[in-house]
Amino acid sequence: MDLAYVCEWERWPKSTHCPSVPLACAWSCRNLIAFTTDLRNDDQDLTRMIHILDTEHPWDVHSVNSEHSEAITCLEWDQSGSRLLSADADGQIKCWSMADHLANSWESSVGSLVEGDPIVALSWLHNGVKLALHVEKSGASSFGEKFSRVKFSPSLTLFGGKPMEGWIAVTVSGLVTVSLLKPSGQVLTSTESLCRLRGRVALADIAFTGGGNIVVATADGSSASPVQFYKVCVSVVSEKCRIDTEILPSLFMRCTTDLNRKDKFPAITHLKFLARDMSEQVLLCASSQTSSIVECWSLRKEGLPVNNVFQQISPVVGDKQPMILKWRILSATNDLDRVSAVALPKLPISLTNTDLKVASDTQFYPGLGLALAFHDGSVHIVHRLSLQSMAVFYSSAAPRSADEPAIKRPRTTGPAVHFKAMQLSWTSLALVGIDNHGKLSMLRISPSMGHALDVSLALRHLLFLLEYCMVTGYDWWDTLLHVQPAMVQSLVERLHEEYTRQNAALQQVLSTRILAMKASLCKLSPCTVARVCDYHAKLFLVAVSSTLKSLLRPHFLNTPDKSPGDRLTEVCAKITDADIDKVMINLKTEEFVLDMNTLQALQQLLQWVGDFVLYLLASLPNQVRPLPPARLHGPGCGCVPAPARITCRGDRFPSPAGTAWRPGAGAVRCASEKRGARCPGLPQPVRGKPAHLPAHRGPRMLPALRPVARVPPPQGSPLRPGHSFLRDGTSLGMLRELMVVIRIWGLLKPSCLPVYTATSDTQDSMSLLFRLLTKLWICCRDEGPTSEPDEALVDECCLLPSQLLIPSLDWLPVSDGLVSRLQPKQPLRLQFGKAPALPACAAVQPDGLSRAPGQPKIDHLRRLHLGAYPTEECKACTRCGCVTMLRSPNKTTAVKQWEQRWIKNCLCGGLWRRVPLSYP
């Protein structure tokens, strides 16, 4: 466990952020962190602030004036990570949601109030979705075996079984309040006493049972008093919310029944269920002024012994012993330093004996450890069942032995810096803590808790958690913290292998998530950074293809079998003719008829398709390299003589490093040359004209051009963007289908066609590109045998730059986030509200991918140029850095349909955040 980065507030002369009392913190499944501070000004007035940030850009914090009149006591994210609850010491509860679906813009629309009654516990109602991770089956091929669905009922359901949204809260006076959000937007609120004899509730927590009930645990703060448990049932009767409560078995802490410790720990300071959906296990912490003790309890069914007299009077039916519920202690710690904060795991790992044994054997500990923060500044990760120490982190003080008694530790002068609130990430691989100075610290927690593992086992652990994020849709930023550059290639390959083993329906559901996950992984290594552009381009291509096909309508409404898009795919896969007009003959062109305004509005997307096809074909010669024995030779190099006639192949020629040679600088290369030097025996080539070789005297005659054997670039060499598309039959087939659609639409409205800059006015660019694309697609399509592109195809692609102007594509810039810049043992020091000068990224961008300040920017979704300093408000993806305008300039239905797909999330599934306007 080590420190990844810290972020602190800048000290202002007139106002300052100070930690709130109590300090609340929450971490969502989308890796958004919310925490509270009090903003104090010169007049000593306090403003209750809620701060929300994403872990990739922690300095870009969004601070909200909560308008809570009293201290905020609770923060709670919903299970989708898009809404936040806040509650205060005056009984007010507010529900916060994203304004315009932006992660750095929040507003409160609904809430509830229990006037004058402080809230001590708060939770969203359960939606009935629960998964279990089976470590025993981490090597299974099916995701259904690794992550099984657990039968779990929602807290409340609407008509048809749909879970009803809402929240439940417990007040300090012993009331439970439930607020239900109806689909119409109305809020139903009801309040009920937990029991007839109400008492003070200093601590409380909420959990859910599989049957749809709610369990509330309460304590009055004294270790001499029992910890009470209540079952709460929520229902809707006659459009009103109804609450029924029932008392469950209670418990006394073990330390209070021990005569030696009876008065040593007078106060219960922490009361937590081990998981929201596990009401059978609870964690208790009792403390004194200097020390603490932690106990873990479990609720079990036990047989109730019956006296023989009663057995004779009323024999037990079927000889079954009556059962009762009883709390039993699982484990307890020795005397510890005073506990300041507790963080519980959110990963729903299976706790069967087999899974626990496999986890111990393979040293897979995510979800099995909980975090304890102490007043001396240290953080301990302990096993959730045995409470044995698994890992230790010391913030500032010198490391001490974990077995050293707290009473023997020397006291430091002044209060030590310690965490007042902590939260574990949803995969338990990261821990965030807010200390008593308001500073945020991000800690990395190794899956093996620091134990040395071989590479294959470490990859297996990370792969298992990445698959879990892919299935659930949770953000995987905290998993990337542990991926080393050398692991990236293996992780991407194994992730793809596991994905291809799933059934077709599941593959279709996860198709975009796995591309986004691969792109995130490839950012971490300099050898794979160019593939990031390929994965984002494929995400964009899939989205464009599905959108354009959805615009096609059958000519007759009662057409049964297939949609026009499916027929287009079938025809293009069956007909391998390189002539685009012959493919069009087999289609029902009346299905492609669209409104002229719609076609014109789609021109930017169609232009991107055309430019991308041209770029891929022009880059084909640059993605291969000649083998040394098969280079081109010229006179004077001692080769076997033979007459030859050489024709210049445009302005590009394949070279060993995948670069381009220019005319006059070595368009033909011989074995005796150095790289970039022109063979002295060859004449100056002229574009498009044959270059005659001079005659040589004596036995030497003119050498012939030997065939060029082309193979993929060597392992570890830098690849150019677009390389993976050249061997991807599915993507090439998709581009081929779109070229046919564009050709048909061009007959209806020529102005919607992609614009090319050609050297000849009679050049049919669409036909040329479709013919070359078809030849390339035939080499690697799924239905036939794969083969290398032949020499004729490569030669024609070499001539493309002399026929058409090759566009420079606007690739997505590598994100300005932290994950690719974090180095082990070197934490970053950041400041809230101030963008840092980050160290160089581990993955160096290829030429042309970086975008310097002041260069023109582009709307990556609409493919519109925004200028160097856009005047329109823009938003950017927190994950991939994709930029688009916040407000739509389009009015046509088709383009609005395209934009509506990305209003909540980016192409890669990341959240949007508002980007401030830049000025020259």
C-alpha cells in the first residue's frame, strides 16, 4: 500500500476551507468522490460545502454551496453513481443530480425534512441487483460462472416488479423516515418510530436482506448499553407510504462483559454493517481517549433447547428442534491506538469456505479487507472476518511494529495528521482519505496486499477485476493504478480472449465497453499508445454505422424478415465485386431515400468515413517493411545484372521503419545504402514518369527490381494510428457498407458526398477507394482464408498520394489525466482548483497526435472545427478526453438522434465535464 497522490487547498487570506465536524465522504461506482468542508470567512461565518471530483482530474473539483443550515452528517451515492444524497444535523435531506449530465455541475431538485432531528444514518433503497464474485471460478470461461446473480428482492417495487427509487434515514431521536420517488416526480415521505420506547441514537447503520426487508442497527454511544437491531418493512398503501418495524435480537460488546476491560472503552465510536446487502455481519468499535478495540459479530440461527417436560406435552413436529437468531462474536482485536475512521469494502466477493481458501492460496485479497485509520496517522488493512492485519501505511510518523502496544508508543507533540473519513473504491484497489487538515490522499492497495507474485498470477488478478468492471459497467480507474507498462499487451490479449468465449448476445452488449477498456490500458505503455487512436476510431465507426443504418426504412411497412441495414450487410458480405456500382444493383435503392436536409446535415459524418478510408489505404505501404534479402537494388551494388525500367510510385515508398520516403531522397533503395540515402546509380525520379536506368560498361548490366517481401513491423516498434484496421475484416466490411450507402445518397444529393482533392477532374474517387478497400477486405475477411495484401494492391496504394490529397485525421489527444503519469513510490502533490504541470507521460504520443495550446480544436462527435479558442461552451470526457460542444447547433431530427446518444456519456462510456473557455 503506497501513496499515489495528495491534493490540498490553497490558503486564501480572506477565506479558508476547514474540515467539517463531522466530516462525510463517499465514493461512487463511477469513481466520483464527494466530501464536505466548512468554508470560513473573516466574519467566522460557516458555509457548508460539498465538493465533487473525479479521481482522474482531482484538481478540477466542483464545489457546491449545499445551503444546509447545520453540519452535513451523511453523504451517499446511488448504485448508478449519478445521484448523491446529503443530510444534515437539522433533519434536512437533499438529492443532488448532474446538471446537463456534467460531472462538475450539480443541482438539488428534491429532498425531504424531519425538522430539528439530526440524521445519523442514510441510504438509498436497494434495487434488487446483487452479484457475487467467485474467486474459485476466476479461471472459468463464462462470465456467468465468475459473477453469478444472487437472488435478491428490491426494497419496494412498482407495478410490474420494477424497483422503486427512494431513500431511508435514521434520526438521533429514534425515528426512521422513508422518502419514495414516484415516476411522476412526486415524493412520498413517511416517518415512524423504530420502537415504542424511543431513545437517543448516537450511531446507526442500514443494511438490506434478500427478502426485501431493511435492517437498522442503532447504539446510544455507550458501550454499557446494548446495540439494538430493527427490521423495517416499507410498502405503499392507498398512495401513501407505510412503515412497519419489528425488534430483532440485540447484543452487548464483548469488551463490556470482560471484567478486565469493563470500563476501559466507555464509548462506541463506530457501528457498521460489513456490507449494505449483508445484514448478518456487523463491525463495532469501542474507544477511550487513547485506545480502541474492534469486534466483528455475526447473526446465526441456533437450536433452542427444550425441556423434556415441554417435549412430552407438545412433541416437536418431525423431530425438528426450534431455531432462534442469535448474535455470536467472530473475532476481536487487541488494544489498538484510537481509531479515527473506518472504510468497508464494496466488492461483493463470495465468502464460502472454498472461495476463501482459493483467495488465500492465490493471495487475492480485494473485498476481503477493511481499512482502519488511527490517530497516529497510520492506516491498517485488516481481514473482514478474522481482523488480522494484512497491510499497513504510515503517513508521516516513522513505521512501527504492528504488534507494538499502543500504550508504549511515545506521544507526539500536538495532534497528529490523521484521516477523519475514508472510503474504499468499488474494487478495493484504492483508498481515499480526508485528514484533519482537509487534505485528500489517494492510496493504492495491491490485490495481493504487497506479497510478491509471479507475473501470470498478478495478471490473473487484474484480469478478473477488469472483467467484473466490464460486466457491471463500473469505472475501472482504480484497477489501472496497478497495471505496469509491461503488462499492457498481455492484459489486452487475454481480455480479448475471454471476451470471445462469451455468447454472441453478451458480446454485443459488452462490445463498446471492451474497446474502451482496451484504450484505457493502451495509454499506459509507450509501445501501445498508438492503438488508443484505433480503439476510439472503432468506437466512432461502430456508432456511425449503427446510426446511418437506423435511418434506412423498408419501402413497404409489412416487410417481414430483415431490416434494410441487415440486408445491406448480407449483400455486401456476399458480393465481393470491387465495382461499387455492381454492388448497388443488388440493393433496393428505394429503402435509402431520405430527406435532402437530413442528408446535408449528415455530411460531416460522411466526410469522416471517406477521409478515414482514404487514410487507411494510403497508410497501407507504410505499415509493412521490406525484408533485408529482398530490397530494391541499383547499379553499383554488385547485384546480378538485368535490365530494368523503374516507375516512380508517387511521393511515398515503404521503408523498414514504416516511414515514407520522398522523391529525390531515395525513392529506390539498394542494399549498399544507408537509411535515407539515395542509390548513386539511380537517376532522379519524377512523379508519374518512368525513370530510365543508365547503361554500365563492362560485365555489369542494369539490375532488375527484386520483389519486396512485406511483413508486419517488428515487436516493440512504434505503430502508426490505423494499423489494426488493416487486418480487421469486420471493420473493413463495415467501412465497405458505409461507402455503398454514401454512394447511393450521393445520387440523391451530390453535396452530401465526401469532398476529395484530386489531381484529375475525371477521377472517380469513390469507385477507386471502394475497389482498393474491397481488395484489402478480401485479404482478411472472416468468411475466407486470410492472406497478405498482394503487390498490385500495395503499388496502387502507393500511387494514392499522387492522385488524392491525403487528409490529416484529427485523432483524440491522450487525456491529461493522472493514471498514466503516476509512478510507484513517487506521489504527486496537487492543489485543488489549479491544473498542475504534470510530469511526462509514460506513453509518448506518436508524431501528430499531440495538440499544443493554440492549435485548432475539433468537435470529435460532430466532426466540426471549433477554432483555436472556441467561443462555444464545450464538454470533455473524463476518461478519453473527447471534446464536443455543450449545446447543439443542429435542428434536423437525424443529427439530434445522433447527439442524443451521447448526452449522458461519451462514446467510451466516460462522464462529461464542462471545459472552461480558453482565451489567447
